[in-house]
Amino acid sequence: MPASPATMQNKLNKSQTDSKKAALATTRSASEEEINRAKELREKLFAATTDDERNSVAEELARYVDRHGVRSLQDFGILDTISSELNNKKNANARQAAIALIVGLTHHACERQAEPYLIPYLSNLLELQADKQAEVKKDAAAAAKGLIHNMAPNAVAHITPVLMEALTNSKKWPTKMLSLSIIDELVKISPRQLHSVIPKIVPSISDCMWDTKPDVKKAATATMENVCSLADNKDIERFIPAVIKCINKPENVPETIHLLGATTFVQEVDSATLAIMVPLLARGLNERATPIKRKSALIIDNMSKLVDDPNVAAPFLPLLLPGLEKTHEVVADPECRGVVEKALATLKRVGTPTASTKSPEQKAQAITAALNELVPKNIDSFYNAIVDYVAHLAISLSNIMEFNKNEWSVNVTDFVVAFMDQELAEELASDFLERCEEAVAEKASKEDEEEGEDLCNCEFSLAYGAKILLNRTNLRLKRGKRYGLCGANGSGKSTLMRAIANEQVEGFPPKSELKTVYVEHDIDGSEADTPIVDFVLADEGVETKDRDAVTKILLEYGFTDEMLANQAIGALSGGWKMKLALARAMLKNADILLLDEPTNHLDVVNVAWLENYLLGLKTVTSMIVSHDSGFLDKVCTGIIHYEKNYKLKLYRGNLSEFVRKVPEAASYYSLGASQVTFKFPEPGFLEGIKTKERAILKMKDCDFQYPGSARKQLLGITMQCSLSSRVAVIGPNGAGKSTLIKMLTGEHEPQTGTVWKHPNLRIAYVAQHAFHHIEQHLDSTPNQYIQWRYATGEDREELDKVDRQYTADEEKAMSAVHIIDGEKRVVEELVSRRKLKQSYEYEVKWVGKSSVENTWIPRYKLEEMGFSKKIAEVDSQEAAKLGLNRPLTAKEIEKHLVEVGLEAEFATHSRIRGLSGGQKVKLVIGAAMWNRPHMLVLDEPTNYLDRESLGGLATAIREYGGGVVIVTHNREFSEELCSEVWKVDEGRLVASGHNWVSGNGSTQIAEKDEEDQVDAQGNVVKTQRKVKLTSKELRKKKKERMERRKRGEEVWSDEDE
């Protein structure tokens, strides 16, 4: 069948194109006359004796080459001449002439087509930097930098091996200095391209930082700083100086590993970031301390999870796998081995390419093959250097995902026109671009059916220190919507909001485009003395600076004229502080409000006010983290949930609808549905307390007033607590609830009335602003904090309370002279305590007397002498001894913290600074419960705990054998747990539902045998069980005591009880 006319025409066009390519590819050779003229210029160049003459002739020869095309470099013998004369060891003048010719060709010959032939001389120029002749060194440095400045930026990867070779130990120090200087230049002129080769050059620069030559050492350090500045990961910017210091000072590695462990990674970890941090982590694995090995392995594990492309992780496997494998073999701690094992598995998984993944070598081969197919087959072999060079440029462009048509024209067309027609060269560049993009580029699209104006639509990753929170997830927010952000405690809700506020979330619009305001649960303590209006005006984001306008708005939000005129921030209750923070945020006219626990400390009235306000914001988007399920139910139009695969997923509707779609998330809606359970240690024995109803703490007719306050905060407070107490303290903001609790626990003393508590009573107190307990220990682990707190055998937090501080009058009373046995004496110290009938007597050491002359004095007499606080101090020490019958070891503390919901990872291996708000509250509760207290006092415990943890706390409180007093606005929490209510309003307390008794009560305390203990060395200490004596045995013991007393021996009155 004959071919169609169209087919025949296509064949004709192709034939004509191929013949045109062939004609162009076969360029003419130079004539003999042209060759002789070039030879004359060469001889003239090498005969020149001055710099000016050399440079002039070199430029003339370069322009001659330019007129005859790049092929003339071979025809005129230029390349052979340069190669031989650069290596002419005997003639410095010849070396200078060759260098001058390179400079001339760089600036004046064949536009950029000579570049592929001149770049190979870079290694010669670097070597000549070590030449004995100063002039040669100077000219070589100038020529090398000229080459770098004039070459295509995408040739950086092509010359990287040359620069790395120049930094090896076999090279002389001037060569290293020039190579480092060139890298510094590339940081300025080709930052994007140099960024892609950071993993290759960092190890070489690092080696130079240990060079024996001080100049090289100093230059390498400066170059490392410059190169690391290109890492566009904002999360590690502030740590780069510390990481660099670790290269020269390995002793800094442990501290830097700790700093890195508390870093929030909000951007994808790329090869440049890994290149900077992997050497540090590899050193961390070689540290002797097991905690540092463990932390390093954990960071490796979690950073690896953020790497999607196996080609990013693959180059670092040889650096990390040997260290991990060795650590797994030699470390003794099984828990550490488990972490290392996980890191090994993760690293191998992400570093192993899948069947569909192309390695960098495969991509390079595909690009080279595509170019070879497009280039004419019959080109002169001289042009192979150009083809290879273009292939390298294309590989570099593809690696940085640069597929702009103009960029490819510059990097392809400008070179191949040496052997092709301009039109065909542009056609080749276009086809080549298309093939390369298909080979390496990935395109993805996401759909979101929700209607409305997009405020943000971004994809990002998020980690906090060593824990992955989100990995390449999508966040899309619409104007006017209210999103509840839900997830387990520690999943990263506050971290995400803080990262958005700090402009650390990749792809999220900056504040200059989208006004985003973050409202936290606490106002900074440094603002304590700032007046309320000044606090609002001082914020840069507040649009109005008119004091009257701000005052008017604050009055509308419920503040009074008296508060605005006289009160500072520090004098406000927790609820008013939160309301002020909200008011300040609302004055900023935000596009997006980030509300982190906005109902914390707010009473019912103010919560309703906040609900109405948010519902009225039609053009402002809200993202809300809250543990108040009722609040979320009323205000949310959608729930953004932290899924198990490290993604965010949007569920439309409020919390109730979300729970219907995701039944396992019921713990966000009901405390009873929680799968988490906490366990508190049982309280120790209290002498004389046989039933759970008997009072262990009483207050009668107590008044309290803050210094400088115009009125009393508390009036006529009367109450009592027992081991069976389950008390909810309620009342409006500022009513005095927290003040009452502080008076109950001893942090405040009443001006009138009496406070009595059992001498051996131990109280665990968790303050409203719970973090004040631990803010001095942020660089310790939770385990270390508890070890410090109880290291002396007594709770160190107790020592700062008011009831342990002495007034001037009390000091005077305790230093008074007393007549004892007819002798004047002054008390120096109360040494110990022992039982005396229904009370106690105390051993008194006297000033100027030896311990042999110590005297035992009854409690009532010492109280008359003014030693009430000193007695309380001894009682507290004795009570502490009774509670600390457990070893203060890391393992025992870790087990205890796990029982209150703080995982071992955070309890023993993470610094307090890196914990989330909920985790810090668990630590504070756990630390307070360590000494087995008889009463637990919680001031707003629901403020920071998620729904799961609240359910666990509720379980622990129900089963706890001691008394519980809770201040809370969370009605669901208090009604489920508390049978007794103390309503505080206008300074007065009204108790209801109480079971106060004047005697013992009826519920007997079940006596339990004490458990065996394990000491610090792991030895089991058997507890001696008490055996009840018969009447006959008791009479025998009594007779023996009387006989010993007659002999003058010391006998204890409670010896056999």
C-alpha cells in the first residue's frame, strides 16, 4: 500500500532536518594561515616578561579564538599549550602566561561555549596556589575565582569533587585556603546550587577544622558558618553555632544533643539539614553516657520519619548505621536498646528505595541518555565535552526542581549552538526540558470540598524535639469558621498553634499577609507590676493607642473603673488574667484567632460571654484548643483531629458529630469513656486517726487580707477536712478560692482565727499556675527534679511556705532566756520528737551545752515558749520520714510517674523545658504525690489536661485513700467526683453536703501490710510485719520496761505499741 502524502511530507521534513543537523555538526577546520597566526600570538604570549604585556597578548589571542569559534581551541593548540605550561615546573613565566591565557579566554572567548574546556583547569589553579613564586600564586587565585564567577551557576555540583579533593590531607595548606575561599564565594553567587551539595562538602570542611595549620582551621570554621547559613530550615538556625562548636569541642556534644532534643521541627528535614546534624548525632552515639546515646538514637528515629524520599536519607546511612548497631550491641540498658532498635529499623526503612523510587544515579543516567538521543549522532568528538557539561547542568537543574523554560534555554541552548543551528538548539532545549521533568518531577493535587474563602492551604511537617507530631499533612482554613483542634495530650496541639504564631509553619501566610493572634493560657510573670491598660497598649499588635478607647473597651468586657485605676496584672485572679488576654487579642482585629485553652480560669458567666463573642465573629476564623467539651460543642463548625498516621483530618460539625463519626474519640466528650487510668499511692498511717471521717485539718473563724489591700479577701472561714473528703471549691472569679486554698496548705497565714492540722499530716498541693513548682528546673528531667526535691528526706517545696518563715517577734521569742532546773538557758534547736501520752515531747538542744545535756520538753510548754513554727518544722520532718519509705531511685520514680500518666520517655529522658502543658501538670501532680500524702489539693487541675487524662485523673481520685480538695470551674469534673461543695463568694465560705464529725466517725481505715521495698542497688528489703501481742506478752513487756528504767536505761513510752 503506497504511503499517504502527509506521511511522505513528514519523512521529507525529517530528512531535511537531519541533513541540516549533519551539516552543522560537521564544522570546518582552521586554515594553515589561521593556525600560524595563532602560533605567533602564543609565542608572543610566552615571551612576555611583564604582567601588562602578558595580559594584553592573552586578551588578543582570546579574541582571535572568539572570531574563529570554540573549535579553534583545539585547532590552534590552545588547550594543549595551557595543559603543558601550567605544569612547567622550571619556568614560572610560562606558568603565569598559561594562567593569563585562561583569564583571557574566560572573559573574551566564544561567550560561554569555552566554559566546558576551561573548568577542568580549576584543579591545576588550586595546586598552583602552593607555588613557590608569589606572583604565580596571586595570578592562580585570581584566575580560579574568575572562572567561578563566570561559569554557569548550575555547574557548582560539577566542580564540587575538585574542591573537595583540594581539601584532603595530602594537599598543601595554601591549596586548602583557596578552595575554602572559593566555597565562600559560591555561597554568595550560587547559594541555591551550593545548598544542593551541602551533604558532600560539609564533611570535607569539617576535616579542615581539625587542620594543624591555624589559618586553615580558622578559615574552615568561617566557611562552615557560611555554608550552614544556607540551610533554609528555620528550626535549626539558632543551633547552628552550637553544632559548629561541637566539631572543634566534642565536649559540647551532650549539651547540644539536649538542646536539639527540645527543638520544634516544623519544616521538612532535607539533605542539607541532615548534613549539618548527622555528624553531631553520630558523635552523640559515641558518647559514654547512656542517656546521650539514647537521646541521639531517638532524634535519629524521629527525624528519619520526616524524610519521604529515600534518596535524602541514603547518603547518611553509612554515617549512622554503624554507630547505632554498635550501641545496640554494647549498651546495658534494655530500654535504651529498645530505642536504638527502633531507630535502626526506621533508618533502614526510609533509606531503602522502593521499586518505584529512582536513585540519583538512575535519574542522572536517564537525563544523560535523553540528551544523547537528542544530540546529532555525527558531531565531532571535540564537542563531547560540551554535551557532557550540558548533561551535568541538566542534572543540577533537575535536582533543585528547576524547570523554568528560560533557565533551561540559558543552560542548554547557549552551549549546544556551538555545533547546532540556533533554532534547532532551542528545539533541543525544549524537548530536553520536557523529558527531564517527566523523569524526576512529581505533581500532586488536593481537593477540598468545603466552600468559602481560603485563608491558608499549606502542606507541612511538625515535630517537637524527639517526637514526630505531623508528617507532610495539609491544613486548610476558611474565613469565618471555628475549628476545634483535638488530639491526645502531647500530640502537639499547642505546639502547632505556637509554630503558626511564630511563622514557623511552612507555607502558612506570614503575619504581613494574614493577621494571626495567639492567645495563651498564662500571661507572662514579668508583666506582674504592669497596670492593666498599659499592658494592652504595650502590645505592638493592638491597633489603637488611645488610652480612653482601650479603657472604654475593657469596661465593656466587664472590668471595673477601680480595677483599671488601681490594679496591676499580678493582682488579677486567673480568670481575669485570661479575660484580659482575650480582650487584648480582640483589639488586634485578627483574621485568625488561635485560642489555647480560652476557658481556663473562666467562671460560667464568662464562658457564656466568650461563646457568644465567638459565635458573633462572622469574618474571623478561630482555631481552638480546649478540654471543655460543652464549649467546643457550642462554638465549633468543624473538628481538626490528629490522626494516628501523623496527619490532620477535618471533620465537619461540632464535637458531638465528630464523636458519632469517630466513636473511639468518645473520651473527648465523656470522662467515663477514657481508656487512660492514673493511680495515686495510698497515704501513710496517721497516728490516732482510726476512721476516714475524723478531722485531720481544721480552720475556725479565719480572716485573711493581702498587704496593701483595702478589704479582707476572706472572712470567718470555718471548715474541716478528713481522709474521706471529696470537696469542690466553687465561686466566681476573684471570690477568694485560691487564697482559701493557700491558707489551707500553709502558703498564707490568717490574721485572725486558728488553723489546726494533724502533726504528721502531709498535703500535696498543685497550684493554679502549676508551672511555678518547676520553673527553676527547666533544664532537668522530671526524674532528676523529683530526686532533687526529696534528696534531703523532706519536700524542699515546703520550705518556702509562710508557715515555715519566722517573723521578727517570733525570732525574739525563740531567743528568750528560760529557767530550766534553776539554770538560765537559751534554746538552740529542736532535735527530735517522741510520743508522750496523747501528745509529743521534743528533745531540746541548748546554746553552749553539749548534747548530753539535752532536755525533753512537752509540746504544750514549747508552744507557750513561742516555738509553734519550730514544732511544725520538726513535725513536718517526722511526717516526711513516715512518707518516704520508698527508695529515691530513677527506676522507682519512673514507675511512679508512669502511674500518673507521664510516659517513661518524658519522665526520664526529656527535659522539663520540652514538655507540653499537660505533661508538666502530670509531673507536678506526680512530684507532689511522691511522699504518699494524706490530702491532695488541686487548684484548677482541668486547665491543661486533655479529656483522656482528665478521665484518668478522675479514676485516680475515686480510688485514692486520702482527702481531696478541688478548685475548678469544670462542673462535669466536680459533679462526678465531689460529694461536698464549698461555695466561696465575697470572701465567705458556705459548705454543703459535708460529713463533718466531732468524734471519730464510722468508716474504719483498713490496715494493709506494707509492701517489700527495693533499695538503690536493687536489693529486696523485707518489711517486718507487726504482730499483735497477747495480754500475757504485754504484761511481760511492761515488767521488763520497768526493770530497765530502774537500772537507768532509756526507755521509750511507745516502745511496744
